[in-house]
Amino acid sequence: MNTSPKVIGIVGSYRKNGYIDTAVTEILAAAAHRGAQTQKIYLQDRPIEFCTNCRACMQEPGTHRGKCVLEDEMDSILKEIESADSLVLGAPVNCGNINALTRRFLERCVCYGYWPWEAPAPKPRNPVKHKKAVLVSSSAAPAWMGRWMTGALGALKNLANILGAKPVGVLWMGLVKPQEVELSDRTRKKARQLGQKLAA
Ligand SMILES: Cc1cc2nc3c(=O)[nH]c(=O)nc-3n(C[C@H](O)[C@H](O)[C@H](O)COP(=O)(O)O)c2cc1C
């Protein structure tokens, strides 16, 4: 039996080999170097429908996620995520928040909540956070601005929370220029430290 920790990176960016993808690769490589099993999921490669807002998946009580009415790759992605000990969640800032692909994925994760029709607000089915998460984002604005003046960090924290993960670090890349994807030495160093933290 393989007892090494499993770390899954989720890339919500539209660009392979862009900033988010490159940073997630760096974090996973550092985790692998420390003995973790790693895997990357590109959301853009996995057919995921938009949530229909039916809330059927939220009606049945229980600790396990509710069943979605849609037949697509979401169930298999969530099974993969549930098998992980740690997650790297990466999404760029677009129009002041995480990009639409990642938001679509986030909305489909509502199945981890219990929200019967008569209740005013949802409750997490399983409030215990067993996993660790590193949150990764990038912005054309300076890092401090992207991080503190947009909704992206809050959305990534929300995603980690829904997936049963406690954030243990944030990697933010600011002033990114899409034409030249090159992580600074500082970013690489931080990515390596975060990867090691996830493998520990
Ligand atoms: C449609 C669109 C909207 C964007 N909106 C913002 C924004 O509101 N704030 C910001 O700092 N950067 C914004 N950007 C820049 C992206 O954050 C940047 O291109 C992205 O972080 C690069 O990540 P990637 O290399 O993984 O694609 C936007 C880019 C696009 C294409």
C-alpha cells in the first residue's frame, strides 16, 4: 500500500503553461521531491456543465456529498479530489474575481452542502477540514492589489473550505504579462516551500 501523501493540483486557468499552470507545476514538483504522489487536473480538459440551480444535490441529509442531476465529469473529478491529502487550487483574477471556469467548478461543488428548502442557509455536510490547501492566483495588477482588492482570494478560500481543505499558504503573482511567462526567483522559492509543506 502506498502511504505517501497525495497532492492534487487543480488548474482553473484557460492557459496551459501560463502563470497559474507553471506555479502549480512548481509546487507539485517540490511536493513530489519530498515523496508525495502528485496529479494535476486541468478544468478546461474536463467537460463540466453549468450548475442548473436546481439544488437537488443539497436536499438529502448525510455527510457524503449529494448526487448531482447532471451527467458529466464532475463526479469523477470530485472522487479524485476526495482521494487527496492536499490540494493546490489555482485560478487567475479576471474582472475582479476568479475566472469563469473556476467559478463554474466552484458552483458545482455545492453538493458538499446540505440546504433543505425550508432552511434559510446551507450547512457544510462535513465541517471537519482533513486536507491542506495552497491557493494560487495571478493578476495584471500588483500582487497586493490583486490579493486584497479583488474577490479572488475569498473565492479560492471558499473553494478550499467546500472541498474540506484548510489553506496553509497563498502564492500570488502580480504584474503578470501574458506574453512572457517567467516565474521570479522569489515566486519559485515560495512555490517550493509551499510544495514541501504539502508533502510534510
Ligand atoms: C478577461 C480578462 C479579465 C482580466 N481581469 C483582470 C482584473 O480584473 N484584474 C487583474 O489584475 N488582472 C486581470 N486580468 C489579467 C489576468 O489576471 C492575467 O492575464 C492572468 O493572471 C494570467 O494568468 P495565466 O497566465 O494563468 O493565464 C484579466 C485578463 C483577462 C483576459
